[in-house]
Amino acid sequence: MSSTWNNLGLHLSIFGESHGNGIGVVLDGIPGGTPINLDELNHFMQRRAPGHSSTSTRRKESDQPEILSGVLQQDGTPFAVACGTPIAAVIRNTDTHSADYEQMSTLARPGHGDYTGHLRYHGCNDPRGGGHFSARLTAPLVFAGGICKQLLALKGIRIGAHVLQIGSIQDTFFDPHSIPEVLFDTIAGKAFPVIDNDAGKQMITAIEDARLDQNSLGGIVECAVTGMPAGVGDPIFGGIENVISSAIFGIPAVKGVSFGAGFDFAEMTGAQANDPFYMDGDEIKTSTNNAGGILGGITTGMPVLVKAAFKPTPSISRPQHTVDFKNRTDAILEIKGRHDPCVVPRAVPCVEAAVAVAMASFLIHN
Ligand SMILES: Cc1cc2nc3c(=O)[nH]c(=O)nc-3n(C[C@H](O)[C@H](O)[C@H](O)COP(=O)(O)O)c2cc1C
């Protein structure tokens, strides 16, 4: 099972199952002496945790990480430092309703990894709550990404994301040329992380309507990195796009990743697509940023812009056609349990975390 990610000396290994004893992460490569604010880390994790809004699953998990190693905390304060050794953390599972998943050891939930996981692991995978395939495993990713975000902030690099689209409803885009830090903080402080609150209200209504219709919605998260120095990354397989994509595809339900103008490039001419260079005092900048801050796999110094497309939540409560993959018969499935009618709002910090891990890996030894 490949639940380990690494790039240029930063290693991340995620373990656990949704309805087992717990889930967790080992993060190796964070330099000794890196300050870690545990309150800030906890706040970041709470942005992903379930049960906080009508658009998320009602599963209640405190998502409180227990740090086992690699961090020295100053007694009674939220201030800690990384030791330079592997940072290990575990998050206990508490609110598990395994009975909701009994039928899943034989019935393939459409849109889930039950059937493929059964094939790949010869029926030995834990099917309860999706086991290791569950989006609960994004909590350890967010823990690791939260530490990487704090490391990057020390170098003036900030990462923020928002819900860009739900169904056909769109939020305002980040300004590709320049994004004020305060915008990231404003979005992060919102229960529904959008730039335009009116668009956000329409999205919430659309998600609620889908839930009442026993259905679900997908959408897009837009993420930006500001303050990235120019000249970071490599061509061919070690590029910023390669490394960010591989981390983002570690988030369940991601089906597309694009950079800058992305798929819109297909409809542009070269004259429209190219970003003209200019001197801004001593700095070299581009007047547009269709490239999303990356040329030849290497940062230009402009904001790095990435979008991740999420499919609609696969667990919907209306009856669905499926098969019993052990008895090889057709079947009708009615999914019980608690589910996000749209995964996109809770995926926002997950995307920030994946991008933070990727960016930190480039900068730790730079
Ligand atoms: C933050 C987040 C929460 C999710 N919550 C649910 C959920 O409540 N119910 C569900 O069926 N899928 C949920 N998913 C998506 C599934 O985990 C995912 O679609 C499934 O494991 C199959 O993986 P794949 O879509 O990557 O192929 C969630 C995904 C994310 C990122």
C-alpha cells in the first residue's frame, strides 16, 4: 500500500483506517529548531474536522492529534520546536458506527474503492467506513501540512485556498498577479471558505438542496502560494507541477488538477497565453500570470496558482444499482450512515496542506 510520499528529503507516511483504533502520520525532514505553534496547528486541523456545518457529515470527531515524537513543547504553552527527528502523531477514532458499513464487505458502493480495494488486497482490506481509503485519512495530511505551512510562513511564503466552484456556481477567482495575505486570513476565518459571500450562500443552498434530493455535488478548490522565490523546482519529473499534483492526488475524490489557465489554454492563442515580462524596480515580474507562477517546472516568483476538481460525494442515500462482488450477483444498495453532501468545503484545508507539503519539500534544503 503506497501511503508514503517523499520529495527531496521530506518524507510523509500516513497510516490507519476510518473505523480502526486511530489514524496518524510520520513526518520526517522538518529541520530541528523549526518553531511550531500548536494552537495554530490545531485551528488549521479544525477547519477540516467534520460536524461543524450543515454542508458536512454529522460524524463528530475532535481530530485532536496526540504528538508521539519529534516535537518539544514548552510546558503549559502552545509553543514547541521540531527536534529534527521524525514527527509522529496519532488521532484516535471515537465516533465510529461500523454497523452502517456491514453490507460493504460484499456490496460495491458506486464511486468508492470497495471493489478495487477488495481485488487489490485479496479481501483483506478493512471495509468499515472505507478503511484506509476513507477521507478521514486527510486529517493526518492536514497535520503534516499545518507544520509545513508554519515552516513556509517563516520564509514569507503563504498558502491559501477557497471554494471556487460548487456545481455551476462560481466564486471570485484569486487575482493571479497579486494576492494580499489578509485575504487568506479572511477566507480561513469563514465557516464556508469563499471570497464572495453571496456566491457562498448560493453554494450552501445548492448543497442543501442536493442533500434533500438524496444526491451530492462536486466542485473546484483554488489554491495560491505567495512569496515563493523565483528559481525553485526542476524540469521533466521534478517540477513544481509534478510534485504538487502527486500530493494533491493523495486527497480522495480529486479527479483533476490544473495550474494557471490550465485547460483554458486550449482555447487561447500564443499571444493571449504568454505572460509578458517587465521590470518592477529591481524585480522581474510578468504582467499576467496564465502560467500560474511556473515555467519549465520552476517558479517565476509570481503567485503559484493551482486548482483541484472534486467529484460529487459518492455516498448518496438514494437506492443505487451495484453488484455483490463476492457472490457475483446484481444488487440494489441503500447507503446508510453520515456523509458530506459535498466534500469541497472540507477539502479546502486538505488542498492547502498538500500544497504546503510539496512546497516545503523544495525549500527545506534550498
Ligand atoms: C474532506 C473529504 C470528505 C469526504 N467525505 C466523504 C463522505 O462523507 N462520504 C463519501 O462517500 N465520500 C467522501 N469523500 C470522498 C471519498 O473518500 C472518495 O471519493 C472515495 O474514497 C473514493 O476515492 P476516489 O474518489 O479518490 O476514487 C470525502 C473526500 C474528502 C476530500
